[in-house]
Amino acid sequence: MEIISYVGFENEPHTIIRNFRTKLTASRNARNHEKARDSSLVYHFAGGENARSFAAAAVRPQLSLRSVLCSLGRALDAVCSHAWIAAAALLFVSASYGAKLLYTYAAGHTGPLVLKDSGRTELETLDKVMSSFAISGTQDYNDSGDILDGNGNASVIAESLFKKAVTFKTYKVLSGDTISGITRKFGLTNLSTLIAVNDIDNARALYAGQKLRIPSVDGLIYTVKPGNSLAGLSAKYNIPLEDLLDVNDLSSQTLKVGQQLFIPGAKLDSSKLHEALGDMFKKPIAAAYRLTSPYGWREDPFTGVRSFHTGIDMACPQGTPIYASMGGKVLTAGWTNIFGNYVIISHPNGYQTLYGHMSKVIAKKGQIVNQGTCIGLVGTTGYSTGPHLHFTVYKNGRLVDPRTVLK
């Protein structure tokens, strides 16, 4: 048997390791020598001790165009990855603002008033309540301003008075006096006379102690203008020339500019008369509005059944002031499921007005209000499709189309 001996190789691994360590040490020394040589060159080039700091700066990482572009690219990627969030937020804000604008427009431009069947009974009940306030009253003058007798007939002026020269008295108004009462007291037949002679612009504003000129005959005072002639005025007012001469105690037809003449039997035109009497209603809404439902028969917007609309609907933004259409006394201020917050005002000569759907009632029951007094704010209380005013007018217990009395 052949015996192989390993005695001669027992120290061989150690030799290999020693050789590896030797080579590694030599490599390190070579690198250190290179560094020392580079440092020496840097020291020599930079000069003195400052070379150390220069060498330290030399080994710092330097910015490059490539690194800057890479950084910008990474930032842009980050922004783009979240762009959908910004877009969604912008879309949400835009949608919210658009919805608000749409709601505001719809609120100020409501459609026809919608009534439900359940409210019909209450509507009829409120009409009865309104009618109870609209007590049939007696009016002592007609639409032309003529004083009425006990039978409702207009008084007739005595033409014999046209043959006498007009005279004037002074009257001091007493508490409780009215323009019609004073007219009747002095035997005159038309309200125009005292209104025109005394230049009264509001006959309901008479006060105790006020002095009025009372002519002995009905008529108006006319101031002569350039080009006027007595014959022309006679034809214009349909008054005999002799009457003009007699009433004004004239001996000649010659007129002077600025001269005042009394025209017997003449009257104010209807609009001026009723404006002075306060019988002319003003619109209860001074702001812009839209008429969404007129007075009269119509198809119920909910049921399609023909029904009678007792007033007019004036659509305008929530909170718009509502004014008394004519001066008077607030009879009631309350609530109903149909008209929501409402106010009823009684006016002279048998008129009553109702204002419905208010968001806020300002007037108080029993309050005396002038034409143009703010009595509430537009709203959409009760059965309503949006902010608007329901306006109803009664005359001696009967409904009147508001558009026939509004200015």
C-alpha cells in the first residue's frame, strides 16, 4: 500500500495568507503615496496652509445642469401626480358658486303661485275675513269729485251764481274736518274747487288751524299766459263769455299776462284730483319686479282646475321692502298657511289692501300708515314657489283688479 504523506504541506495555507496580506499592505501603501503626492501638488499649487481648505472644497460634490434638471423633473412629476386633486377642488368650488347663483336667480324670479288643494278652504276663509274688513261704506263724492246727496246723486251747481262776481271767505280748519265736509258746508258741489284754489297736494293732510280760501262759486283759478284771450278761454272751458266777464267783474275783454281769472264750473282733471285726494294707489314694490300671476280667472298651476286669483303676484328678491299702497290704518297683521305673513290695511273711501307672503311684518295692528310707509319685507312664507308679494285690493267689500288703481 502506497502511503502519501502531507507533512511537507502542513504550513502551506499560512504562507498563502501571509502573501495575500503582504500584497494588500503594498496596495494600501501605494494609494497613500498617491494621495500624499496629490496633496503635495495641491499644497504647492494653492500655496501655504490654505491648500488644506482648497483641497477639502475640491472633494465636495458640485452642482451640475444635469442634477438641476433631474431635480426639476422629479418636482414636476410630484405636481402632476397630484394635479387631479387640484382640478377636483376647482370643479367643486365652481359648482358650488354656480349653484348659489342659480338659487339666487330662481329666488328672485319665481314662477306662478302654487296652491295646494288643502289650502282652498283656507283661501276662501281668508277671503271672507278680508270681506268682513271691507265693510260696504258710503262715499260722499263720486270719481269726478262731485258731492253726492243722500240718494247718491251728484249735486248740481246753481248757474245763477255765474252771474255774480266771485267772493272769497277765510275758513280755519277744525279738528275732524274733511275736504268733502268743508265743501258741503259752504254749498259747493265739487272737491276740485277747494283743492285748486288752495293749491292742496294732499287733501288728507288737512290739520286743525289751517286756513283755507273758500270761493262763493265752484271753479278754478287760471293765470293768464301770453296769447290768451277771453274768447279763447271761454271756448276752452265751455263757459259763456258773459259769465267770465260777470264772475270776474270785468268791464273789458283785455287781459294782461299774469292776471288771475276765476273760471266758474271748471274742474281738475281726474288724475290730479285723485292724486290730491290720495285715491291714487302707488305700487307697493318700488324695486324691479316681475308680474308672475295677474288678477282674475286662471288655471290652477297645481291642479289645472280654473280658479279665481284674488290679486297680483309681484316676484322680486327676498327682503325687498313692501310699502303701503295708500295711507290708512292697519286692520290686522297675521299668518295663514296660504298667504304666510300678511297685512291688511283699511283706506278712505271703502278701500282695503292685503299684502301676503312677507318674510317679515313691520307694521303693527292699529298703526296709522302713510302712503309709502314700509310695512314689511318680501318673502316666500305660506304656499309659494319663491319670494314675491301677493297684492289684493277691495273696494266697498268687492274685489278690484289692482292694476286698475295702481299708478
